[in-house]
Amino acid sequence: MELPLVVGVDGSDSSLQAVDWAVDEAARHGLPLRIVYASLWERYEGARPSLSTGRPSEGIMAEHIAASCADRAQRRNPELKVSSEVLPDDAVSVLLHAAHESFALVTGSRGRGEIAGLLLGSVSLTVAARAVCPVVVVRGGERNRQGSNGRVVVGVGDSTDSSAAVQFAFQEAEARGCALHAVRAWRHPAHEHVDQLLVADDAVSAHEERASTLLTAALRDADRDHPRIDVHRRPVEGPAHRVLLDASADADLIVVGALRRHGHFGLQLGPVAHALLHDSACPVAVVPQRT
């Protein structure tokens, strides 16, 4: 059975941007679009909007938002198969449950209660950290959201952490007909001391060459499966989060693996994914590694 692309909505401007992005994404992949509204969204995202002077009940408001988003999606692409529904649970639970039968989940970067441009929505952050399918948080400027740069970026870490992200990034580049820029950050360890400049240059070259070798190895299988993709391999010196944030400025989508760790509050995102979700200049796809 063909899995749908699922987008969570709450009536905010951010979620409307997510709907627009999801419509285009579903069309690229030939997928149906499923729009979901959680009726208890206010528990996570702040006060509900006033849609009329009578301030309608939660049920009426929920149906209005879901129907409006479906109408928006259909007007954007009349050929797309679109469905919408209201589910009686909190937003995180609704989306995490939907993840089990989704190609990917799409959310906005902020909910109704957050300050525009400053905070990542709590729903988006939690879902990206815990979903079993890829999660795309739609953020960044209009040019990036509209796919005007012709570039997908994938951050490549260790092969065990990045293989699912690499496969997803290749699929995205192929669906978009655009170039794929695979980036691996590397750093010259501070504890390495050398006495001569020549030796220092050799050490730097060795670290860069190792990053390049690891990058090639991580891409090998996906490169073979997608021979038509124009792939640019970029080992870049610097902290991984900063390297990828810089790369996001000219990207239509940046893809990273879900580097998760067990802690007191359950599964949590790694620092690189966390930084991108808060500050990326383009939409971010967080792809869990399947074991």
C-alpha cells in the first residue's frame, strides 16, 4: 500500500507554510497527502485563535482548520489526492502514531503560541526526536522553501549513523531533478602538536583526506543506486553544526541522520540536528537510522 505524506496543522502561519511545502513534496513523489489536526494541540502550542466573534468550540474550530488546509492544498495542486481529519489526542501522540504509516511527517517550525523567528515549536522538536519515519520541519526563507536553489544537502557522519539519511537525500535529489551536495565536517585535533610547518600541513591534509575517504564510502551504495544524480562531495573543516548551517543558506533541503541518545527524558536529538532545527536557513529533514 502506498504510504501518504502526512502534515500536521494547527492554523498557524508556520503550519500553512508546511502545507504548501508538503503539497509540492507529495506531488514530486507521487504520494497522497494526509492532513491531520490534533484537537488538543493547545496543550502544546498556546492559545487558540479567534475565528469568529462567538469563539467557536474546539470541535468546530478543529474542523474549520482541517478543512481550510485541505482546501488550500487542493487549490495549490488540483491533481493531488488530499485527505484531512481531526484526531482527538495531543499533537505529539497523533503525529508519532501516524509516523508508523507515513512516507514522512511534515511540520511547521513554530506553533501558534511561539514568538516568530525565535523558538522552535515544542511539537516539531519532540516529533523530530522520536518519530520512526523521516520528519521534515519546514523553515527558512521563501526561496529555500520553494526549492529555487536546485540543491539538496546531506550531512554525512559515521556510516552507521548516516546511511538512512544518505538514501533519503538521494531520493529527494532524484525527485527534484537537482544536485546533491554531501558534506562531511572535519577538524584538526587541538592536541596534535607539530614542530615544523611542513609537518603541520601534512597533518591537515591527512585529516582532510580521511574525511574525503569516509565521505566516498558513505555514499557508495546510494551513488550506485542513483547513477543520474549529480553528486558533489565536500569535506569541510570546522564544527559540524556550523558547517551544515552555512550549507543550508543555499539549499532547498538539508538532510541529517537522527543521532539519538537515551537520557532521562527519553530519546533525544544529537547536537547537530538540534542546531539545524533551530537555525537552518532551509527546511530540515531528520531521518532515523533503522536498525
